Amino acid sequence: MTPLSQERRTLQRSDAESSVVRNCDARDGLAAIKEPATQLVIWRRALPSRLRDWIDRLEVSSLPEIRILIEPGELRPALEPLLDDCGLDAGEMRDLLVEDVAGLVRTFAEVTNSELVDVRLERVDHDACWKFHRDSVAARLVTTYRGPTTEWVRMEHAERALLDQKEFAGPLERLGDHDVAIFKGSCAGPGEGVVHRSPPIAGTGRTRLFLCLNQRTVVSPDPWAEG
Ligand SMILES: [Fe+2]
């Protein structure tokens, strides 16, 4: 192979890889998950530092454990009383957190064309979902507000990771702190879905605050109703 054709081949390969896993620097870019070739879109972002510091300093006992099925416009009235119940006091920082979750719920609803969104905002201090897997959904949005972030593997290493599990020697990718990702899952079609796992944290003393958005399924709670 001549150096030129080798270079062209490398370019073609990196083009193909970049359409499978896309990075964006704005919320709008998450819509790229609708493209057939795209399996994962990552919005590389940073939270305002005062919000990040506030979340990191919260008492573990007040980190929320919430699951609701809502229309995007209902997020604030639905979430606020539940946060009160968790002992997370109202205030400017809590408003910023709710606003952030509300924005992501709106975006996910638009991207997946869903009237209702199944919202899970939960604290995680164990190794649930530590196994490499594909989600049994068409698409799922995740972000980690506190603690270690979701780990994933590129498509060419997916089968090896599923086979080797804890012995998988990599390469392993990791979302950046507060990045927002939409993963395609196995229900998107044959051969689809990005293999990933929750980071193992049991015994580290760390607690994650994790947001996961899904379309409605048979295991979703009933739709939220005021009062
Ligand atoms: Fe998953």
C-alpha cells in the first residue's frame, strides 16, 4: 500500500468512527443521536463551579432518590416537593439543579419525540450495573452530577468487554465530569447499542448523584399528577 492510500484509509476509518461516536459542545448537538450511524453522542460541558461545589458538599443523606414519569413542563412542580422530602432545602443552588434537569428532560423529549419522560435521579453508593452491558432501550440519556462517571467501550472492543467483564483490560473510555450522553441501546436495531457500565465504587466511600432519562416503558411509574 502506498503511503497516500494508507493515509486515505486512515482518514476514512476515523470518519467512520467519528460518526459512530459524536462529541458536541452545545445541547443542540445531542440530536445527532437520531442519525442512523450514530451510537453515542456526548455533550462535553462543565457545570457552573458554584453548582458543582454545592452538589459535592451536600450531605449524602440528602441526595435524592426519585423516579417520576412526567411531561417536560411538569418537571419543576413534580420534582420540588420530592426534593423537599429528601431533605434538600430550597434555594438558589437547588433551583439551578432543577433547571438543569428540566433542560435535559426537555431535550430528551424532543430528541426521542416523547410526550412523557421517565426520570430517575438517584444516589448510588454500590456497584449496581457494574457489568458491561447494552441497555435494553432505543436511547437513554445519562449524566453524573457527583462522583465517578459512566464508563464505555468503543464498538470494536464491545464483544471483548462483554466476554471478559471484570478482566477486560481496555481500552476503556469514560465520560467527563458532568458530560451529558445519549447512548443508543439494543432496541435501536440489530447490532446497535454502546457497551458501557457504571464505575465500580463499592468500598471507596464515594457516592454518585446520577440522572437517567428514558422513554416510557411497562416498568415506568404512573404519570405524575398534581396534588
Ligand atoms: Fe446501562
